[in-house]
Amino acid sequence: MHLMKDGVKGSQRPAGLRASRVADTEQRILDAAAELFTKDGYAATTLTAIAEAAGVGHRTVYVRFGTKAELLKRALDIAVAGDALPIDVRHRDWFETALSAPRPAERIDALSEGVAELMERAGALFAVARQAEPVEPLIAEAAQRGREATRDNLRAFVDKLDADRLLPGGSDPDWLAATATLAVQAETCLLLRQTHGWGTKQYRAWLRRTLGQLLGA
């Protein structure tokens, strides 16, 4: 789970009817890109193929997104957030519930459910981003920022449990935060899928049980 700090950012758009048309065109391009990236892989997918699949000209894709890496980043940002609103995962309702529910088990349920749904939406594109990281600095930088944001958010999650006196006595919050972060990173989910063939249901159950045992809930 790479929790993006900056939310989902779009291009500058004109107002009115033209804005609606631009948004519709961008969405068609993003949908086509996500489908081709996950079907054919990053290297084999071209901007020309994306343009053809979206029913737009190659120049339109270039003007709206610039590069294939930027297109992948935008598609992944939206998949992570669940929509194009400029609200990062830290401020989504499910994560706020994970910070504020009255019982530890409820907080872990909210976190596990939110992470599992995020990975159901974005897991395939995370796998594509892993292919692109070694050759695309933009993707590598975004991925590292995402890992760091996940670390920071899981630190906040554990610190709030600690502040609310919901951790077992004698717990080490630093160790718990580091271990919980590893459990929810996107790479962990991808490895579990690859190793065990798990779907969302199995991953959600594993995450809930792992975090529950780790945090004493």
C-alpha cells in the first residue's frame, strides 16, 4: 500500500463544457492505458497503442500526459485513491476510522479492509510500476515516496493506538510500526499473490489476523 502524500493531481483544465470534454478524454486515455499496461506490460505498451485503444490521436495523449511514465503514474494515483479527488489516502474516511474507532479490533478491521480494497483496485498497476522502476526515474521516485508515506501513516496508526492506551503493556511502538509497515506495503501483497495465488478475500483475512496478533487485538 503506497499511500500517496500529494493526492491525485490532474492537468490544468478549462472551465465549462470544454472542461467536461477534456476530463472525459483523459479518463478514456487512463482507462485504455491501465488495461494495456496490465495486459501487455510496461515495455510493450506504447503511447500509440494507448491512443488507438482510447480512440484519440497520438498527439492528444502526448499533450495531456507527456510521457508513458507520467501516464502510468496518473493511472496508479487514481487507482490508489479510488477516484480523482485531490484527497490522499491519509485523509480518506477508512483511514480516519482506523485512527479513531473505539476498539483496537475495529481500527485493525478498518485498516485491513481499506488496504485490501486499495490493492484490489491498484495491485495490477503496482506490478506494472515494479517493471518500470528500473528504467523510469519518475516511477522510481514516486514509488519511494509512496513507501515512505506508507511508513509514515503506519507510524501514525501505531502512535495513535499508543496514545489512546490501546497497545498491550510493554509494547515497543517503534518495532510495531516498522513491522506493521512491512505487512501493508504493496510489495508484500504482490508477493503473497505470486506465492500463494491469493485473492482479495485471503489477503484481507491474512492482514487482519497478522495485524491483530501483532498489535494484541
